[in-house]
Amino acid sequence: MSAFETIMDNAQQPKTGSSTGLMGSERANHASPSPTAPLSVIILSFNEETNLPACLDSLGGLRCSVFVLDSFSTDKTPQIAQARGVSFHQHAFENYAVQRNWSQRNLPILTPWMLHLDADERLTPELVSEINSLMENPPPNIDGYLFRKRTIFMGKWIRHGGHYPSYHLRLFRLGSGRCEDRLYDQHFIVDGPVKRLHNDYLDIVASSLSNWTLRHARWAQMEAREMLATRGNGRQVEPDFMGTPIERRRWLRNSYGRGPLFVRAFLYGCYRYFFRLGFLDGKEGLIFHLLQGFWFRFLVDSLIFEQARTRE
């Protein structure tokens, strides 16, 4: 077993296994969804006893039904969810895209709108108010809404390095959207027109630095596999420099992927930290931009290089 495989085995990751439907891989819910709420919030979790309470607290005041889809946590996540009275379900984890799309097809959602979150994400009070106002009379010609993400790393808001504002599609009409089939950096795709909301949601990306690096080691392997794939599976975000923020980011990512191994990671790290002013984020920013903007990308290239040598 290689050193990297040892790291991967030790990393916290959802329980894997084949899906056998509601009878085998999903346990019954412990609360009934409200048929009168305008939207349902779906939260993915795995061993999130530290993050889940704050995530649920951030939904206070939001007129919604809440579903927690858990990947067979071994900590107190199930007890926390059940004590909060949310609709709790468990389903074996394959990857994020499969899990998100499974939730839309199989959870007892009774609302016309759905909102996707992870357990380490939070809605701000301003965003809760904005969503409530929107749901009172949603425009009939808009099918999805982009949220502006505010990354919090080691307790600090990462404002620079091209990391803010960053938009992600999280709210859309039932039946009009799905998660694209990618191993890493998945986005939701909506069939109709989308629009941006004005307020932020929070992404708490480092409950501890050790967990953060272990997760990124696992994600680096997924990204390497994705970049080595000759073609994507199913519908994916269309790269378009002049399109939505997500389409523009995918265009830039594809352009990055055509650069030379290792050199592109070095140039991207320098671009973020110096040219996009990442150094203004202080010591926390130094750690974040160096690890996420260079180390992670260098690890992806190293895994691609390793696979190429194996094939020779």
C-alpha cells in the first residue's frame, strides 16, 4: 500500500456501498415534512456532530421543511438531527453527485422549491430574510437562484485571492435541477433561467486543519481522476467565459487543465496570492491560499503524473 493510499484509508469519509433503495440503504425518516412550507432544505452529513447544530440554527426563521441525508455517521449526528425534529434519513454514499440526486428522487419532498446545503454551511440572517421574501411570490420565469458564498477558514473570512464573491446554485424549483455527474467540484444545473440573490451564505471550510488536509487529499484523487477522464458522464455545466459565474469558472478551470503539469499549480498559486491580493487575508490567508491554491493543485498534478508513470 502506498503512502497516499494509507492517508486515504485514514481520512474521514462517508460509508460506501451499493444502493439498495429505501429498504436497504436508507432508514426511515423521524419527522414529517410540512406540506405548507414553500421549500425543502436538504442537508448532507457524515460525522458532523460539530457542524450540524450551527447549520440547523442558521435555518431559524426560514419557512421550510428540513431533511438531513446522512451517510451512516458513527458520531452523534443522527441523535442531533432527531432531537431537532428534522426529517432524518440515511443512504450509503457513493459520491456527492449521486447522493444529491438520490435525495431529490427519494426523499418525501412536498414543496415546490428545494435548497441544498452541506452540514458545514450556514445561511446568514440576511439571506434567510431574502429567501422568505422571494418565496412569498417567486417570479414564474425564474427556475433557480445563485447564492454568494463567503468562505470562513480558521475563523477568518477569506475576502481576497479571487475567492470572493463566489456564486453557487443552491435554490431551484422541484424537478427543474440536478447535480452534474462529476467526482469533484460538482455544480447544480437548472433547465430554466437563473438569477443571483444579494446576500451571503457561509462555508466553514476548516473545523480543524488536519481534517481539512485529509479531505483535500481525498478530493485531490477525485480531481485527478476527473481530469484524466476523456469525457464527462451525463449533462455538465457548459464552459462559457461570458456566461453565468459558474459557467465562467468552468471555462477557466478547463483552460487551467490545458496547462503543463506542476507549472500550472505554481502559476495559479502565485496568481491568487500576489495578483489577486491573497496576502491581504493575513496569516490565515497565507495558509489557505498556499494549501488550497498551490498544495492541493500540486498534489492533483502529482497524482496525474504517478498514474501516467504506472501506465508506461
